[in-house]
Amino acid sequence: MWFLAGAGVLLAGIVLMAGPLPEVVRALSTGVIVGKGRGAPRIERTAEPERFNNLLRQRLASVAPGAVIAGCALLWLAWNGLAAWVVSRGGA
């Protein structure tokens, strides 16, 4: 049961990262961020470097909670896997 809980939390973290992460990767590779909102302005790294960096920082900050949750879930699953391995070997 604890493995299922860890897998569910890992999935939740991945889902939280799945929204903004493709936009961040696209912005890093192309050098253009398409803004959100009315008219969706395009901010280019070469034309407006400060605005581009601020928007990129904000988008990366929106990825962080999902990454932290997924990382904690991976640690949880590793800990439970180690515990299951120790118990199966006759320890504890």
C-alpha cells in the first residue's frame, strides 16, 4: 500500500511539472517566450533580455513545487524499496 501512495505522489508531482515545463524547454531552446494573456506577446531574448530572464525565472519557479514533490516521492519509494528488501532478506 505504501508503494501505491508513493507512486501516486510521484504521479502528482509529474502532473504539476507537466504544465509549465514544455514552455520552459521551448523558451530555452528557441530564445522566445510567448506571453500569457491578451494578444500573447512574443518576448525575444535578444530584444528584451531582462524581461525574458524575468519571465523565464517565473516559469521555472512554477515548475519547482512539482519537482520537489516528485523528488520527495522518489526518496519515499527508495526508502520503502530498501525496507522491503531488508525484510525479504530476513532482517529487522
